[in-house]
Amino acid sequence: MINLQPIRKNFYVPHPVVQKRSQHEVDEYRRSREIYVKNQAPNPIQNFSEANFPDYVMDSIIKQGYESPTAIQAQGWPTALSGKDLVGIAKTGSGKTLAYILPAIVHINNQQQLSRGDGPIALVLAPTRELAQQIQEVANEFGHSSYIRNTCIFGGSPKGPQARDLERGVEIIIATPGRLIDFLQRGTTNLKRCTYLVLDEADRMLDMGFEPQIRKILEQIRPDRQTLMWSATWPKEVQKLANDFLNDFVQINIGSLQTSANHNIHQIVDVCQETEKEQKLGTLLQEIGNTLDPDSKIIIFVETKKKVEGITRTIGKYGWPALSIHGDKSQNERDYVLRTFRTGGQYSILVATDVAARGLGEYKEEINKQINLEKQSILA
Ligand code: AMP
């Protein structure tokens, strides 16, 4: 048993304004930004100066010209800077990379400097090379002013340059799990100094079958490290990973859990002119009809009742018999349409307004999620 030197993880000095905010104000701010918090978390900050970052971090934020923290940053920074373990359920694009990189920089600058042969202080695990490289760009941009070195470790490219970076010593490693294990087994690096661990896109890493590798890596890191886990969704497998490897964590959800993207759904967005829609729909139905199995079903959501009728007629002309449903139809009619759609037969297409989604039984949750996602992306 090795005697571990205690580590310092809490660097948060709350701004007096943040500390003085009433619970009502805090709740109101969280509600307005759709921040949901489980377990005791510090008050969110509402602008950059309230984060009380050291000047070298503040300077790099100012350089970017950002106006205000994103929701995950507002709640994530004070939580992460306090040294707490954290689960963040937030989508890509929410500013989550900076939510964990800036506290990583503060954490690193408060640890003993690396000596020869030391491994990294912060480790970020990511599912893909692309994501790892995007994270590295952020680490480069924001770590530069305090001379924090990093390297990106991923499979499918020569090991030589990556090994040389590791041997020279880096404060941050951003890695995909397989290649990192390779280097750990060869002794090119080690995780004895690692006290800040990030699992980015944890749900995707599990989807890609990385769980055994993740577990193998995490077992090599001291148990009193700070761990931050990020995911777009919160399925049972991700919850288990969090429960197994995080201590007494604060969970932060941005937006409703119901609107998290489903990885099994491939979404294609085609932005086109109103006049092109009819022809595009015909082509799409043709393609889908040619490639999908005969039992598959198609639901076309449109905005108005009139459009439902129009599109049902149009695709009927193309030789695609379709059912239609909207709020003007009687309950009996709606039940009949849904029953017929479910049982299949000659009708595999349903044209509907989103009001109808409420009656779609087993499809309901999935459809509502998709509608919400679409609305969010349209509003964004
Ligand atoms: P991420 O979710 O980390 O992939 O970040 C998505 C994008 O948001 C990146 O291009 C960041 O540069 C940008 N970003 C991060 N934080 C902020 C902020 N506070 N204000 C505006 N943009 C930001």
C-alpha cells in the first residue's frame, strides 16, 4: 500500500455577490437557464467576473470575446472549482469543454510541478479522435498563458510522436481509451500524478464498447482524485459508471432530460425552399421504400392541419397510400387511424401534426423527444 500525499482540490473563492444571493434568486436563475441540480451545489455564477478565476484564466476568456457563461459553465465552474465530483448532462455545443478545462487549468497550477518521469495531472478520456482533437484546441487556447502542456493520444496514427510528447512530460493528456492503455502497458506514461479526471461523452464511449478499457484506466488513478463525467444522455449504464467511479457527486442537467438526443436515431436536416419540399419528400420516400424492411413505418410531422391533408393527398398521387391524423379528427377516427398504423397492412405512412403525437402510445416518448429537439434546434 502506497502512502498517498493528500491533494488540494478546492480552489473556489465565492464572489460576495454570488454568496449573498437569496435562494429565490438562485432558483429563478436556474429555472431561466434550465439548470437542474441534484445534491448540494454552490450557487451558479451569472457572469464571468463572478467566477473569481485567476487573472491568467480571465484574460483568455476576455480574448475570446464571449459575452456570458453558458448554462453548464454558470453551474459547472463553481462546482468543479470546489473540488467536487460532477456529472454534467449537457449536449455538445453547450460549452461543456470549457466547463471542465478551465477548472483543470486552475487545478494543475495549484499542484506540485511535474518531475521527470511523472505522468499527467489531468486526464481527459474521449470516444473519438475528432472529439479529442477539438478538446485539445481548447486546451491549447486556454492553457497557453500558464504554460500548461498537453498532448492528444488516439489510435490509427503513428505512436512515435505521441510517445515523445508523453516522455517529455505533459500536464494534460486527452486520449481515446485504447491507445492510452497501450502506452500505459508499455510504461511510456503512468497515472500516478493524475488527480483530475474527465470522462467526456461517457454515453458514447459506452455505446462504442469502451467500458472495459475505461474501467481498466480508472483503476490506475488514485481514488481521491476529482472526477467529472459528461454525457448527452443518462441511461442506466452511464448511471452505473457514475456510481462506481464518482464520489458523492453533484449532478447538473441542462435542459430537460426528456430532450436528450437518442444515439440510435440518425437525424438528417435538409434546409430547402418551400417549393422544393414536395419533390424532395417524393425522392426521400422512394429511397426509404427501397432500402427499409417492409414492416418499417414512417411518420411525417407537419405544422398545420391543412398541410396534413395536402401532403397526404400529394404522396397518395405518388403511389404512397398514407393515413393522416390531426386535432380536427374525432377521437374515434384518431383511434382507428392509430390502430391501423400500428398493425401495419398497406399503410406504413402516417402524416400528423405534433398534437397527434400525444396519442401515439408507444411511439409517444420518442416522438416528443424528437419534436422537442427539432423545436430547440429551430429556436437555436
Ligand atoms: P462545446 O460544447 O464545448 O463543444 O462548445 C461549443 C462552442 O461554444 C465552442 O465553439 C466554444 O468556443 C463556444 N463557447 C464556449 N463557451 C462559450 C461562451 N461562454 N459563450 C459563447 N460561446 C462559447
